[in-house]
Amino acid sequence: MADIVRRSEQYSPKSSPRGARSPVVPRQDSTGTLKTTISLGKTPAIVHSGPFYLMKEPPSNTQSERTGATNLMSYHNLEHSYNKFCGRKMKDQLSTFLPSLPGNIDTPGHQDNSSLRSLIEKPPICGKELVPLSGVQLTGFRLHPGPLPEQYRLMSHQPQKKKHKNKKHKHKAGDTPSHESQQDVSTENTHEKKHKKQKRHDEDKERKKKKKEKKKKKKHSPEVCSVTPNPPHMGTPHG
Amino acid sequence: MSSHLEILESSLEKFIENVRQIGIIVGDFQPQGQTVLNQKINQMVTLMQEIEKSKCHVQDIQVPLEVFDYIDQGRNPQFYTKDCMEKALAKNEQVKGKIDVYRFVFKKFDLTLMR
């Protein structure tokens, strides 16, 4: 039998059966497992002392080491946060996160060119000093009195928060309630109300016109004309 | 840090409110509202100065770009946090499952070799 040399030296990847892939890690001897040692010639070669490579036990310091098997939520004390975000029902709209902001903020940013991405891709000119405007500069902000044209009125476009509980029963079978349809409904309702107002104004004007025309017709009616006597016709003799 | 964020938040809210009021004044402008409008415009400039002053206190805060996508879509940014946590939990469970399977296989292999 060859001399059994047990050495606890450093292991070289070259002598390992797996070649360069074996890690240089001090290996622990485990009792009851198969142990073999190989000595090669006079010159001492790096040998394996201990069990087979595949029989070696993995490092047992799992308590302190963080692996994929550990519960990362409890490890980082995120259980409360997880329950807060995933346990409760949250509305998906931006207005629920920022309720104090005016206007309709639930629409996509690319529609009205107010997206944050465009701000990152094309940053505005900044770095200049901010100075309050002087009196001469403020003269440029003199405005004409009167209302703005309707096409420039953006402040009136606010979402109307309606309670859809009662109105769900009134929907037809083909309607499918969803967030997008609710937003569309809200915007459509504002437009519809405006159109209705305009229609009412138009209808009122038409009624007034009709009343005036009726009054004019009454003045020129045959009853009025009968007051003035017509001259007798020199009719042809009958017979 | 939380106080600086609160200060920035309040400054932004004041700025937005000021701009909203300017919009109301301009929507149906009256001549007697010119002085108020001028005051509001200068107030807007001072609020922008306040926001710029608080910029240096929040420069170390990092915001993931994916949150901006949620905001641009009109979605609640807290859903980004929720989605991240759910993905992390799912990946954690997946990796734990793999590790458990490898341990089971290792023990079985150990037993068969011992025989």
C-alpha cells in the first residue's frame, strides 16, 4: 500500500478531477464517509484527502449567510410594507395618490405633452437665475378683459367623480365597466353637458324668434283686415 | 431628510395652487384683477426660488425610471412598489424551491453512495 499521505495543503484546480472548475475551498472531513488519498511519485503532488468531491457536505453556516432560501421579506424587515402594499386594495389611478392636485391627472402624459419621460429625454433650459419681474416687465402681462375662448379653457376640464353604484344597473348588457371607460365617460359627460347647454341656448333663441313671428302674424291676420270695409264689387248679373 | 421632502412637497403644492389661481383669473379676466395677476406672477417666481433652494437637500435621493412610466400612464406609483415586492417574493419562492430540490437530491445521492 502506498503511503497514505494526508495533507491539508492548499488545493490546486489542476489536480482536481473537475479541472479548473473546482473551487479552492477548505473541505471538512465528515465521519462515516468514504475517504481516499492518492500519492503520486516521489515529488509530493497535491492530493485529495477526505471524501469524494461529490460527497462533501456543503458549508453549514446558513444561519448567518443569506441565500435564496431565506425569507428575504423578514430578513429585511419588509413584512409590514408588504402587507401595506399587497394586502390592501388600492386604486390604480394617479389621483388617488395625489388627491390635492387640481385638474384631470389620470390621463396619459403623452396626450398633452406632459410626460416625465419627455422631461428626461429633453431636459428644459435651467441654471439661470430666477429674479422677480419688475414693473416694466409686468406690463407685458396686461390682458384684455373678457372670457377666454372655449378652446383655451383647460381649467374647466375636471373629472367628475360620480357614484356608479346606482348607475350600474342602468347600463346595458353590452357595456363593460372599467377604469378606462369611466374616464372616458367622465370626459364625455363634460362634453355632453356643454353641448346640451349650447343646445338649450339655441332652443331658447329659436322659441323667442318664433314668438316674435307669431306676434307679427297676428297683426297681419284677416280678422284685423275685416275692420276696414272692402269696396263692393260690381258683379256680373246672373241669369 | 423627511423634513426636506416635506418642505419640497409643500412648496410644490403652493406653486401648483398659485398657477391654478392664475388660470382662474385669466379665464375670465377683469381690469381690476391686473394687480392681483402681477402679484401672483411674482409669487410664482418666489416659489420657484424656494423649490430651487431645496434642490440641494434631495439630490442624493434616487428614483427608478420605471416609476415615471407608471406616472405617465396615469397610474398610482405605489403599484410599482407593489409589483416589485410581488416579483421579489415570487423569485424568492422559486429559488427556495430549487435549493430544496437540490438538497433533496443531494441527500438521496449521499444515501445511494453509502449503500
